[in-house]
Amino acid sequence: MTETLSPPLPAIERPWALAVRTSRTIWEIAHAIGGGPFHVVHPATFAENLQRMTDALAAEGVAGTVYYGKKANKASAWLRECARLGSGVDVASVPELVHALGNGVRGEAIGVTGAAKPDGLLWLALRHHCLIAVDAADELERVLQLAGELGEPAEILLRVRPPAAPDSRFGFAPEALNAAVRRCAEPGAPVVLHGFSFHLDGYDPVPRAELAAQLIGHCRAARALGHSASKISIGGGIAVSYVEAEDWARFEAGRSDEWFHAGHNPARTYPYHQSPIGAGMVTAILRHEIDGRPLADRLRADGIELLLEPGRALVDGAGFTVFPVLGCKDGDEHLITTVAGLSMSLSEQWKGSEFLPDPILIRRTDGADDPVRTTVGGSSCMEYDVLTWRTIQLPARPVAGDLLLYPNTAGYQMDKNESGFHQLPLPPKVVVDGDRWQVDTDYPIQEIR
């Protein structure tokens, strides 16, 4: 039945993750928290990813700020790294903003995005001098009113609707954008227009570079009206690779319903191998030439700072998720392994897709390898609570007490869709630093070093 077995998709792992999962640390954590499931996060890798992006900006001579897209992962540990390194955080709700402030991120380093922000979020953002990406004319009027009441100017960007997405519900259309720029220039308007922002779907550096270049012209026009207009935010969408190119190509070339339990072959998945990625994609954006001139050159010439809002790319390689095995039974064509917890803790599964990198079996007791084929289900009563629909090969039959580790889950997988279904507790996040570890806390309990 080899035709029913998917080719392997081993994940790209960082050295810290390999060291933790092959040591006693993984069992210490599992024992201390009462089994699992649980998430493991590694702030040092986040800091490394962040440093590479800031270095990419500096290497091209471009002033810039990296804002961590907080929606990618709720752990406090990332926020403390942002505070320590002096980078920014991108938020879209009052709890996210409070969480960032509570972990030492200064308001001036926080960007507030999202559509139709409630007055409470705008008021708090204004009080802390956050940079607000204004999405529409009515929101601009609310910002101006609240700023006037507070007696302090609003620090804003105007979000631009991408020309390639005229039906998008986000951002100002061209005429409305021009009107908003003029509105901000009216005498007495309590606002500082710092520039413009946008967000694009997909992971192609070229359209990001080209739209950023167009917005340089908007900055010039805004400056003619007296605005500072010295910042352009290109949003997120910085690509990540989970698996090697050859493994992904082999999988995509032969993808078949036969590889998936009950034929559950997702119509669309994340592109698990891409190029360029991370800091390399930032470099590609800056070096892209428009009319023979790199974007970086244009930004430098006009004194414009480039803002980035990556989420997944900053937590790439910085975390994994562990599920204890509850049992394993024979199916018609492959085994069905059941683990503690829900597939909501691998969020792709509950939106019609699947997290495809291979899970790793960590066996409680040593034994001879006897490879088996299996899918992996969660412990709820729902037929569709499945962590891995794809038939995978493990080195041995899983047994109760073993652990199944899903690598590189920090970007959106861990907590985007987590739920207390069946009154199950949410998996805790465990912060690892060398051979030391502790449960992630909402706010600092000790001095940030």
C-alpha cells in the first residue's frame, strides 16, 4: 500500500529545538505541567530573527523599524525581547496594547493597526503616543476628535488600499486618501501625519517594493502641504520556509487524495518552502529596481524610514508544540494515533487546511525501530478533530506515554484558534533558555536582562 503513504516532509529545525527534544528537558517539562499538551518557545531565536531583519535594513543604508505582528503568537516572552532590543510591536486590540505596555514596550514603539478601531483602543493609543494606522475617513474624524479632547496630537499613518486589490475592505481609495491628507493639513487639526501604510496578501517581494516606491510620491505631495510624511509601512507577509525545497517539490508534484485519511486533501495550504525568506526577503524588497533604481536608493534620497510588521517570520524556528500520546489503534489502511489536546492548537486544521511538516515521535522507552503508517487525531468527540490527516511514517508504533512533537509551530499555529472546548485547559507556553525553563507569564516577574 505504498501509494497511500505521503513522502516525508521533515521540518527545518534550529539547533536549540533539536537539543531540547533529545534531552531530558522535554520530559521534565511534560512531568511538571502534568503531561500536556504544551508549547515550547525560545526567545533567543526570536531575537536572532529580529536582529537579522534590522541588519538587512542597515546593510542597505535604510532607516527602519521592525514591529512584531503580535497576532502571530500571544507569548509574553516575545514582547520582552522587543522591549530589550528597542524594536516595535504591532497590535490591533486593547488587550494586545495593554499586554505590550505591561511587558515594557513603550507606547512610542507600538503601532496600532486593524480596521474600524473602537474608541477605547484609539483613546489608549493616543494616551501612549502610539503610531496609529488610520483605515478610513470616519475613523480619522474620531481620531481627531479624541486627540482634540486629550489636547495632544495624534501620531498617524494613512493606510492605502492597494491598487491591485480595489475590492479590499481595508485602506483609503485614491480620492479618499487625497482628501484625508488635506483634512490632516487643515489649521488646528490635532494630528501629525507621519506617512502611509499598506498590507499585501502573498509573499512576493516585488509588489511590496513597487507599491512602496509609489508611496514615496505620496510622501512628497504630503510634505508640500506641511506634513512630515517620512515613514512608509509595508506591513507583514515576510515569507518563511518550513521544509527544504526538494521535499516540498516532491510532495507538490505527487500530491494525491490517497495520501490523506478519508481523502481529506486540503485544497490550499501555506507554501511550506519559499524563497527568499526572512531577512533575505527584506533585502530583496530593498534591492528591487524600479526604472533602474533600487527601492533602497529611493528611500534614502527622500529621507524615508521603512516600517515592517512581520509576525510569522520573527517567530520562525522559535517554538514547537508537544502532544502526549493517549493511544493507537489499527485502521483499514494505517494506524490512527490519538493524542491529548485538540487540533485547534495547530490552527491550520480547523480552517480547512493542514499543518504539513512531519511530527516527531519521542519515545518514553527505548526499543527497536519498526516503522508504521499513521494519521493523528485529537481527543475531542468531533470526527474532524484531526492534527494530521496525511498518512505519515513514524519509526515505531506510538504508545501511551510517548510524546508527539510538531516542529516550528510558533507562527500562528500555537494559539490562533485555541479553544477551551470540552473545558480542556489551554496548553501552557514554556520558555526555554539553555538548560533552564519556566512557564511564560503574562507580565514580567523579574528584571529584564
